Amino acid sequence: MVDATTIIDYSYPEFLSGIDSIAARIEGSGWDPDLIVGIVRGGAVPAVYLSHKLKIPVQMVHWNTRDDTEWGNESNAWIPEEIAGGLKVLIVDDIVDGGDTIKELLEDWQTSVAGLGKLNTDNIKVAALWYNTAQDVVVDFYHKTVDRNEDQRWVIFPWEA
């Protein structure tokens, strides 16, 4: 049963505030991405909003570690090749919860550029509306944090309502 004790209702006004907060942190960091990469499904909406807010192009990748899908994952191998050439990429997801999506995507990108050397992770930053601090993937720009060791509630985003 889903009720107020098992969910966090992340409202549309909170989402807009989150986009503004993340955009301000990015602009204040001195790091200027050339491309925003949204992770479909959850990262698509915040990636598009950040793209408009920051006036940076957006591209989507499909990477899913939670839901079984017949379509598989697609990481757009040209992106890590461009990163190897100096492109700075901001990866966006709605929540970095266990970190597996980001880890697997970066491993796939490393495989894509194996002939070119090591993936330049200095050119990659991660943004998420929600950041579980009880895992080892670093989220560079975020709006809210949760510690899954203490809080197991599921975050409901406006586009999931």
C-alpha cells in the first residue's frame, strides 16, 4: 500500500525549484558542459528543463537497471568518443539511488573508447534531483538528498503521477 509514510511526493513546484537550484550550482561552479545527456525515462524531463534553462543541447540515452525491458540499453557510443575529444557532458537523472545506472553507463562508455584510451571522467559530471548519499557514485549537482540507510520512502516525481 502506498501512503504518505511510504512515499515522498516531490511536487511540480519543488521540481521547478530543483531545476533552478541545480542550474545555479552548475553556473556557479565554473564548469560549463557542452552537452546534457538525460537518462531515459526518469532523467528525460529534468534534462530537457536544464537544457532550456542553461541553453545547452540535450541528448538522451536509454539505460535501465531496474525495469526489465525487451529493448535493451542504448548508450550512444558517439558520446564517449566526443568526450575523449574534449566534450564536457552533464549526465542527468531524476534520482541517483543505488548508483548502478551511472556506473553501468560509464563502464559502457569506457568500453566504447577502449581503443582511444581511458574515458576522461574529468569531462563528465552528474546531476540529479535526488541524491542517495548512502552509495558511492558522486553526484556533482543535486537538489535534495536522502540517506537510504535511514529513509526507504519512494520518491514520486510529477511525471509519475
